[in-house]
Amino acid sequence: MSLSTSQTRYLRGLSHHLRPVVTVADKGLSENVLAELDSALDTHELIKVKLRGERETRKTWIEEITRQFHAERVQVIGQVACFYRRNKKKPVIALPDAT
């Protein structure tokens, strides 16, 4: 699923007040962190993740999260990234029409 510009803008607005629900640090994307990310995406659809590492490491983690969980990267600011994955069974967020 690819988000349109207006949908991405809408999700960025929603993510502004969110706090990071998962922190990725020294151990990287361990099994526990991956399980927590999957659970958070199922529950909330839109999440913030704190990435504590060097720039290249953070970039690799972001690519891995988007690939492994089929999530969309909404925004990255410094060490915080926002991801969106629609819950197919019980959608929580109603996205605006793609324009």
C-alpha cells in the first residue's frame, strides 16, 4: 500500500502528539523488539519509534521495519520515525481519499 501525499500529511498531523511506543537501541532489531513493533502496529496502526544509533544504522533499521512489516514510513525526524500499517481486520484510522 502506498500513501498519497495528502494521506501522508494527514498521518504526520496525527503523529505529532504521539509518544514513541518502542525504542530500538544497542541490541538493534532483536526478536523482542520486532514482536513489540508488530503488536504496536496491529493495535495502533500509526506509531512512533525511537531509534538510538548512528545515522546509517538508523537508516538500515527504518528500511528493515518498512520491509519486514509492510509498513509505510510516514516521517523521520532525527532519532524518531513514524510508521503506518493499516489493520485489515479492524481499521483504527480513517484515511482521507487519495488525491
